[in-house]
Amino acid sequence: MQMGCSTTLLLVFLSWLFFASRTHQLRSYETQMSIKCEDDSVTELRIVGDKPARVGEFRGFPIPNQTLSPSFSIDSFVTTLTRLSSLRVLSLVSLGIWGSLPDKIHRLSSLEALDMSSNFMFGSIPSEMSRLVKLQTLTFDENFFNDTVPEWLDSLTNLTTLSLKNNRLKGQLLDLRENNLDSELPPLPEGLGNIFLSNNSFSGSIPEQFGKLNHLQHLDLSDNYLSGTPPALLFSLPNISYLNLSSNSLSGSLPEHLKCGDSLSLVDLSDNRLKGQLPNCLGTAAIAGDKIMVDIRGNCFSIEDRDQHPSGYCKDIDKRRSTVKEIAVLAGVIGGIIIIVAFILVIGLLIYCKKHRKQEALIQHIAPKVKQDDPPSEISPELLANARIISQAAKMGNQSALPYRCFSVENWKKPQKTLIPQHFWVYKGRLENGTLVVIRSLALHRKYSIRNLRLRLDLLSKLRHPHLVGLLGHCIDGGMQDDSTIHRLFLVQEFVPNGNFRSHLSETSPEKILKWSDRLAILIGVAKAVHFLHTGVIPPSFSNRLKTNNILLDEHGIAKLSDYGISIITDETEKSEAKGDTTKSGHVEKLQDDVYNFGFILFESLVGPIVSGKGEAFLLNEMTSFNSQDGRLKIVDPIVLTTSSQESLSIVISITNKCISPESSNRPSFEDVLWNLQYAAQVQATADADQKSETTSRPSFS
């Protein structure tokens, strides 16, 4: 050992003797010390004591035979340590160190591992430690830190191991969303109020201990690899209001008599493998939406028309593993045959991929482009009653009540002669089984090949959602007599009988007017549909012609969006392909266009169609009126003012302002829009219930 390291070692050793000699009966043979030097510098210092078992109570003062003496100064000790500027590993375990850890600990800038567990440190963990950017391991187990969980730990970008167990930490847990944490979920302090661990790689089951976190208000474990059945007590925690367990591999059945906490307002169990009956406290909310917002899509619950998978999709994982083992044994027996077959298949696939590479590239790169031109609003009086000849039928799965079909154009020739060659015409027809349909006629340039067009139609046919007008089939007409460069395409859609949203907004009949809660329900339905078009299909569908007259209402008042996805098959897509692949920024711009147009739907829902028909510039100017109470009274539809609560109305006005922001970067995502609308509906439902309660409880005088 050279002189530089020896001097430093002596400094540390004398400091240790200084405070160790003043401890209460701390014998020298009970302490183990190791020091490692490199290039005249101390790089590792490990001291492990043998203090008695952890005490139940510590009030910040020295305890005989357990802590270092009253004359010990943790500030002076850390000051001495900081002279070891090259120190990479520091371990001071079970030494009885007491006091509040000084901020100057951050001067050990080379630290990669720090372990000060089983001591008597209290107060907060210094925020200056966020400067220790090389730190990989941090352990403060079995101390008495009693402040909030540090919020700066995410700045330690190299940190791989963090352990703070058996302390007295409280408050909100660090937001650890969107990291690469991949262990099982650890037990957490019972004082936590919020836990955000989404978009990681946590596996295993949710600990039963989570059902004892009585201060917990928000829990987000979505987008992980969690399995098993969630603890029943998790739903009935006294303060829980937000519970998101979506996009995991949770399985099994929830208890039939599951209890939901009084504060619970949102439960997301979507995209798991849960099955059986939905518990009463969630089932009523999931169907009626009157108390708790519940999302159960993508499971196997025994509920009709709730976007559930078949029961076979949610088989127990153990059974699946057993099946895999059986297949492995069988593969071993007939391995030779499989290898030969696999070889033949690989050769065949290579030939197939080479042949269809262009086709696959076409499907993957279809990217809609915004088209602002309004389609003609006139509806032809022609009744295509003979639209019933079917040349072939192709069932597209069980997402729709009627299968998708290819119709023949034979019986449409006569009505077609009356068409004017323009972009969009709408007809009403009836299938042979009596089903009413709407037939939309589009003129397309002949630069499309039949195969190209059918690929696009195949994409469009897969856009199925409860709030989208169902596409039942199509018919391709090869050309027109007066223009040989035109294809005419007929899209056959379900007939939605109750008119469009715009006409209902202008309704004056008392029994037909739309109250605020009715308008919110329609807006939420449309927002769900657009959110699905943006995130629920590949490739996503943008530029969806969002206007109030493209929102149709069925006989039950359920909103359905029409004219969506048309850009997939119009000339606009071909033009965008000629310019090259659509960039990511282009996709964001198109998505924001949908947000922007939906903002005007929100605006029209607030003020009515009369004002909204005066042009975009006028509307943007009128938006300033929302900033004052008097301005709202002048511009907001009286029906809205008289049927809405102040809080619910303010939420929608706020999100409307954001949607119509001139700067696209300031506009919210559709997920944010949907969340705000659902929250506004919940606030309104609570206000309506309170008002009804006050009315019924008010004494009457006769």
C-alpha cells in the first residue's frame, strides 16, 4: 500500500476510533472493517457492526447499548468521509449511527453503492443525493426515516437496486411509470396515498398486503405482466377512488359478493383474462354507468354485448402450460417429421413473402390524409329496394350482428343513370331479409387496381365499434359511360333511424330537446369511437370527418359516428403515398386535427347549432366569452345552462378551449378528452342525484 492510500486510511481509521471509543459497550471484536485502495485512493469502505435487535421506539436521541454515544456527530463523520473523493462503495451497517443524514453526502460524487441499513437515521433522505448520478445501489433498510418517499429518485438514471424497507416513510409513492422494473411487486408502506407503477415489467400476483393500504387513493398497475386474481380487499379500501389494472394477465373470477369502497369512482380491468360473473357492485356500474366508471373490455366475463372474448381465451395458465408440455413431448416423438415439414414450409413462405411483399407494404403504409371538403348533404329520393343479389359472402368474425358482404351491382344500373358524377351520394335501401341499409356512392379515380382497392376495403371493414355505424358490405362498379377514368364504389352501412346530432341540438320540442346529461352521453360515445380509431386498430384511422351532422342517433339515443375512415379509400391516400411514407409528425398532426374538429363538436354542444353555423373565425372569437360568467350566460344554450351543474359545465368548457387551441402541441390527447368528459358526466350525475334527493325530501304544504 502506497503512502497516499495509507494516509487516507489512517484518517478514516482514526475517525472510526474517535466515535467507536465513545459508544456504549461496543467491543472491538464485534466490528468488521474492510478497505480497498486503487491508485493511491480509497475506493471501498465496508464496516459492519453487531448492534442488538431493532428497537420498537426511537425518538431521535441516543439509546445506551444500541446507538453511538451522545457526543457522536453524524455531520462531522460524513464531513470526514467526503474527503474520500474516489470512494465508490460505502457500506456502514449495524453501527448504531444516529441523527439526520447531512446534505453534504452528495459530495461523494463517485459513489456507485451506498448501504447504511440497520442504523438509527431519521428525518428525510436528502434531496441533494439526486446528484449522485453514478449510484447503482441504494439501501437504507431498517432506519427511522419518517419524511415522505423521495420524489427525486427517478433522476438517478443508473440506479438498479433500491431498498427502503422497515422505515417510517409516508406520503405519495414516487411516480415510477414507464420504466423497466421487472421484479415482483414488493410490499409497500401502509401510509402511501398514490401508487403509479404502470408501463413496467412487473410480474407475479398482486400482493395481499396491497389490500391493507388503507390510505391508498390511486393505484395504477396497468401495462405490466401481473397474473393471478386481484385481492378482493383492494376494491373496498376506504379511500380508494382510482383503480387501474388494465393490460395485464390477471385471471380467475372475482367474488360474487365483492364490496366496492364508497370512494371508488373508476375501475379499469380491461384486457386481462378474468372470467365468470361480474360482481354486483361493478356489474350495475358497468352497465348503467351511474356511480362507478368501469371498463371490462377484453376479458371473458359472462356478460353479453360487452366486448368480451370467448371463454376459451381465458383458460387457466396452468392448463396452458400443461398443454405446452404435452405438445413438447409429442414434438419429440415426431421431431423428424416436423423438421421436414418445417423445411418445406419455410421454402414455401419465402416464395410467398417474395411474391406478396409489395402487397404487405401497401397495407402497412396506408396513411389517411386530412380532407376538409364537406360531402354533399343532399339525399337522393331513389329507393334501392332491390339491393339483395349477393355474389359472394365473407364472414368477418363476430364483431357485428351482420357479416360483411360483397354485393352485386346488377340491380343498381338503372338508379345509377340518374347519378351526377360527384364525390358522395347517399341512398336508402332494403336487403332481402328486410334490413334497412344506407348505401353511399363514392367516385374513385381508376389509378386504383382492384386488388389495391379491396385491400383498403378490407382495412375499413375491420373498424367495428359500438359507437361506429356498422359497415355491412360494398360493391365495386368498374366504370361509368360518361367517364371511363372513374370507379364508382358503393358502401352498404347500417341504417340509423333517429337523425343526426346537429338536428337534435336545434330541436325546440320539450319532449325532444337534449338535456346536458344527454349531450354528455352522446359526446362520450363519439369520443370512445374516435379513441378506438386512433389507438385500437393497426394502422390507425385519422381524419375521421368529425362534425355534428356525421353523428347519428339510433332508436335508443345511442350515438354512432358515420363517414369515419373514408380517407383510407379516397384519392387522398393515393396522393400521400406518391409523396412517400407518412412521417410520425404527420400522424400526430392528423390526430390533432381530429382533436381540433372534435373541439368544435363540443362547442356546438354547448352553444347550439345556430351560433356554430357562423364560421370558424366567429367561433374562435366567441370562445373568449367562456372566460366570464356573464359571457357564458350570453353564449351558452339556455337548455345547457338550466340542466347542467356549474362544475360539470366548467370541465367541458375547459377541455373545449384546449381542443380548439391554435397551437396543436397544446391540444390534449383523445384519451384526455374522453377522461374529462366521463368525469364531467360523473359530476353531473352526482349533482342530479343530489337535486332529486333535495326535491323528494322537501316538505310539502297543503
